Amino acid sequence: MLYAVLCYNSEDAVAAWSKEEEDKVMSDLAAVESKHAAAGRLGPVARLMPTTAATTLRKAPGESFVVDGPFAETKEQFLGFFVVDMETLDAAIAFAKELAVANPGVGAYEIRPLRVFKPGGALEPL
Amino acid sequence: MSELSWIDLALSSARPQAMGALLRYFRDLDLAEEAFQEACLRAVRTWPDKGPSRDPVAWLIFVGRNSGIDSLRKRARQAPLPPEETLSDLEDVEEDLAERLDGSHYRDDILRLLFVCCHPELPATQQIALALRIVSGLSVRQIARAFLVSEAAMEQRITRAKARIAAAGLPFEAPDAVARAERLGAVAAMVYLVFNEGYSAGENQRADTPFCEEAIRLSRLLLRLFPSEPEIMGLTALLLLQHSRKAARFDADGQIVLLEDQDRSLWDGRMIREALALIDKALRHRSPGPYQIQAAIAALHARAKRSEETDWEEIDLLYQSLERLQPSPVVTLNRAVAVSRRQGAQAALDLIEPLEDRLSGYFYFHGLRGGLLKQLGRNREAHAAFERAIALATTPAEAAHIRQHLDGLACEATAGTTP
């Protein structure tokens, strides 16, 4: 079974880490990652930029619309994600709009730039 | 990371919101601070055993409010006059706290907390000190060290600033859209002041002051409260871009390294990428403003992998739009640097000469003028300009930088006279 492990924390507290604290946490995490990567069990790893860098595409009947900021509804649940490489935010929004056309109705796509990305490998497609 | 440092981070990140709510309850900065302090002490005592609260902000407001009410009651028993008017809405203390914490309230709470610090009657240095003390929770000692004054003197300054604010009356009415926009503008300017204080503190070799980091934190906080304000996106991007060059701005001897000479591999790529993402977001609004334009200029420097690749033409155009939006001789002075790269030193000199009256007391004016004159081979005039600059330098690093120019001129002069 493949599992996604999602990270939650106060971004304000995390942003206040000193360089030393930040480096320590990242290297401690990397040690865990490399153990599981060596066993061929680790897929992609990503760290997101702060929610202040986020834009959200809200699906709506007719045309979906773009709002600034992260996705904040609590009545909907986190269901999945894509990683795309785009030149601009507009291109990323256009991609999300294609998704919204393919999967219309309610819901939203939050578009959040990545801060860290390790593509990983080794895993078989599901 | 130890448990205590986690608690510390949780307390400091909860601070603006909790302080904002306590200020609304008690309508008094000192009382709100005492109440928050007491709540923090209790958190430090109880969280290590019981674990941190699931919602630290709500916990701190609740505990802080109760302790504040408690100390007011004690004072009321000691003093003959019960300070009824000191309390705003103690009638509804039993009301559902969750409701009060809900969205709309806390945005205005935090904005008010920041806004009282930038009262127009307060000089810039006091605004900065007050914001760092009240909103960021820096110790008086940290702030005093940054301003190179004694702790007692800083304490006194902060007390005076608070008294002035109290005398002027705190703005407790809920702001309408216009007032809210005005407050946001004033607060953004104050955040920029905090950043600049930290930025120049670096030049004074006081690099241990976390002002720049605090300013970025406050700017992100504003952006979370006002996620659709392109100018706040621009401000945050601008601060991130300037801060991304921190490691490259000084050499091993503490001398200033000019932008064009900086080792660009030392620039913080993550901060730059976050800033570029914010500029991308801001551009979608098609509503340019001074912070966005300045961020866009900084971004053009950040995008150039080598200084020769800098897009000076675009920078010149951006400065021109900044001049239209916010005319100022300092903006024109900055544009002159781009003009010198595009059209040569003479064109830049022609642009800045008319500014002499207004900028005669400005270090950078004479520094740039000297540099341009030197490029044109007018060494005697360059020498005089550098002499004036050095007299106006406010930090040792600035003075040392000009001294290098003067030494360069002296070498040339010697080389010229020696057969």
C-alpha cells in the first residue's frame, strides 16, 4: 500500500526557526528519508512555501474563479495533489483550470509553490 | 529541539493575536501586556506537564483575560475609585469565546495593535521600538542594544511613547473600509521602517538584531490577514529580496560589498523564490503600487545570474513608474544608477545635478555624484563630493566605503604625477 504522510504545524512558528534549528530539523528528517529511500520505499518529498504564497482556484458552475490565499474551507477534505513545473503562476492556474474542467462541480485547487522538492523514485505506479 | 523552545515559538507566534484581543478587552496597553505576560508564565508552568494547548491563542486570551480581570479587581479593592471606564466589555466575559475568536474580530484586533504603534505623533524610532516591544515581544534590552542606548533609556522611551498613545486615545471603533485601508498603509510603512532599521543595523555590525526577520514575520502576518492586497504581497516580496542578500552584503572585514560585486551564490535562493511567487501573485491584480514596483526592481537584480546580465533598461522603466506614483528625489537618485548603466555617467549626472538643493544632506547623493564624476575623469570634483559624503556617513562601513574611493583617487593622482 502507498501512503501519503501529510505534515501539519504552525507555519509562523516554523518560519521563526533559527538557521541552526532549521538545518537541524531538515538534516534529522533527511536521515529518516535516506533510510527508507535506501530500502526503496520512499517516493517524492516536498515542502511547501508559506500559505501567503498560495493562490486558490475555486470550482464553480460555469467558470471557476481565482482567489488569493490558501484553501481554508473545513467542510471539504484534502483528497490528492499534483506537482507541475510551470514558468508562471498564470500557467499553473491554467493547469488547475483544466483539472476543474475535467472534474467539474464543487471543491477547489490550492496552488502552492514548493520550497523543497526531492523527486524520489523507486516506487511502482499504482 | 527542546520542549521549552517549542513553547517559546508557540507563545511568540500567538502573541499578536492574543495581545490584540486583550487590548480590545482592557483598552490599555500596559494592562494587556501584563495579562499576556501572566498567561505566558502560566503556559510555561503548565504546558510542559499537560502538553501545549490545542489552540494556544484561545488559551492565552482566556487565561490572560481572567488574570487581567483579577488584577483589576485587586487594584479596585486597594484604590478608592473603581476604574469602571477602564473596562470595555466585561459584561460579556461569559460569552462564547470561540465566537469572539472567529475570523472578523481578530483581523481588526491585530491591525489595531499594529496601528497604535504607528501613531503619527510618534517619531519613527519610537514607532519601531514600540512595535518590536508590543507586537513582536522583543525584550527592552534587545531593542536598546539595537539602538545603542541603555536599557533604562529605552524603557523610558517606550513608556513615554505609550503615554502619548494613551493621551491621543486608542482607536476602538470598528474601522470602515476606508479607515481600514489607511491603517493598513500606515502599518505597512511601519513594518518597512522596522526592516530598514535592521538592514542598516547590519551596516553598524549589529547583525544580531532580529529586526529584519521580525519585519518579514509581521509582513507575512499582514498578508495572512489581507490575502488579496497586492501592496502587502509587494512589501513581503521586497523584504524577502533585500534580506536574501544578507550573507553577501559584507566582506570578511565588515566592509560593504556593492550589489554588483556581491557573490551571488551567497544569496538565499529560497527567499528569492518565495518573493518571486509573491510578485507573480501581485501582478495578477494589475494594480501597481510603490512596494510592488520596488519589489519588481529587486527581483530583476535577483534574476540576473551575473551582474552584467542585469536588465537596466527594465529597471530604469520601473523607476520611472515609481517616480510617477511617488515622486521623490531619492527615487530619481536611484534611477540615476540605472541611467548611468544605460546611457553613461554624463546622462546620470545631468539627472541628479538638479537634486542638489534637496539632497545636499544625503550621504548617497554625494557618494553617487562622486562616483559619476570619477568615471568622467573629473577627479578634483569627485574628491570634493566624496569628502562631503564621508562627512555625512552614518555608519563606519559607509565611511570606509567612501574612503576606498578617496584612496583610489589618491593612487591615480600619484600615478599621474610620477614619471
